[in-house]
Amino acid sequence: MAAAALAVNGDFYDRLLAVGGNSACADCASKEPPTWASSNLGVVLCNECVGAHRGLGVHISKPLSLKMDAWSEEAQAFMLSKGNAVVNAELEAHSAAAASKPDADAPLETKVAFVKSKYEKMAFKAGGDGVVVEAARTSDRFSSKGQVHAGIAIVRVLKAHDLLNADDSTGLGLDKSDPYVKIISPTGKSAQTKVIDNDLNPEWNETLQLNVDDLKPLRLEVWDSDTLTADDPLGHGDIVLTGLAPGEPTKKKVELIGHPSQGWVEVEITFAALDA
Ligand SMILES: [Ca+2]
Ligand SMILES: [Ca+2]
Ligand SMILES: [Zn+2]
């Protein structure tokens, strides 16, 4: 589907990123080439600020993926006539705008507050009050109606290498760990693979899927499944979601940390946007 949309859009993406100010996000200091846009505001965005735009509601901003969504000729022409430089000249005219702009790695709450101030309150327009609205606490964000939906993380757990043996009570290597992988989202949702018996280099090739509400890293845990006692931890690591090209599978090697731990897990992660 991603390839189809790209073909439909022709060279739109390249032409759009060549428009003034469009080589980087309109709403934060990220220098990554934007892969998202607000189709009615005419700005291009990083994959975190687009989450903030979703929170505004479609009466203010209509986010679309530049890579996965098909853009009509009209919508393309509109985007090419605007751009971050043109829009920001108006919406960030206030002298307080530059100092209020979030860093690339600022918490999502900070980006949400800036985006709200800029597009809903028009705080940085000429004559605006130049004041950023208060950032919401994380707990508010998930319980409020204006939820920030980043999308779905599809994690294909491929294999692990050189896992710890947590079943070797005799020291003779007669028994080995029975590993499985658990993926946990920042909000505590989880999914896990099947157990593979007696294998320190298991291959799962199993696809797990999790809804993610923001782009904080997923936690990956490896466990040794035991029948008579509690499962033994074999280590954990983070799967970083930021910087992934939407719709494109990306392989990552997750080095296991924690005590005790050794080895690594290879995953292939695809991030798919959910339209609000
Ligand atoms: Ca064990
Ligand atoms: Ca075993
Ligand atoms: Zn941004």
C-alpha cells in the first residue's frame, strides 16, 4: 500500500520537501526530513508533532502521511503553495515563538502544548499573547477525548542469539532455557511470542502487534518459561520507534541488558499510522 501511494503521488514528496522551510518539522527543532503533513494547514511535520496535530481535532488540522496516503492533485497543489516558511511567517510572527519551540527530543506533552498554542490559540500570530498553554500530564492525555493516536507498531520477532541458560541447575548443560519474547507498550499493553523449548538461539519468526499512543520506546523482555517455578528473566531492551519511516519494515538488533542477561534479539519493526 505504501508503494502504491508513493506511485500515485509521483514526485510530490521530493517537490514538497524542496519548498521553503519544508526540509524540517514546522513545530519542533527536529532536523529529520518530515514524513507527515497537515493537509489543511499546509505544513510538513515530524512523526511526533503529527501526533500533537491529531490531538487538535480535524476541525483544526487534518494530518496525512506523505508516504502512505494518496494525495489528490488539488491537495498537492495546496501543499506546494504553502510550506513551513510561509505558514510560520504568519503563525510564528510573535517574538516569543522561537524561544517556545520544543526541542526535537522534548516530551510529547511539550510538543502538544506548543502545537495547541500555535494553531488553536494562535498565541504567536502578530498581536497574539505569546504564551504557551500549560502542558498536560501524561495521565490526562490518555483519559481525555483528544487522545493522541500515533498508530500501530508491528513487531516481527525474528530470533535471539546466545541467550542465558536459566535451566542449567546441574551445570552440565543438560537442560536449556525455554525462551519467549514479550513486547510491552509505554501504557502497559503487551504481546508475547510462543515458547521455544531448550534453545539458546531460538527463531520465532512471529509477528506481534501493539497499539501505541505515542512514540516512546517499546520494552522488549526475554523470559525462560518454567513449569514448576516462576519464569526466569533473560534480559530486556528498548525498541525505539522514533525515526522509523512509516510503513517501511526496519530491522533492529536489541542488545539484552539487565541482571542477569546476555545476547541479543533481532526484530523487524513496522510503524503504521492510524487515522484519527
Ligand atoms: Ca528456568
Ligand atoms: Ca528447559
Ligand atoms: Zn516536530
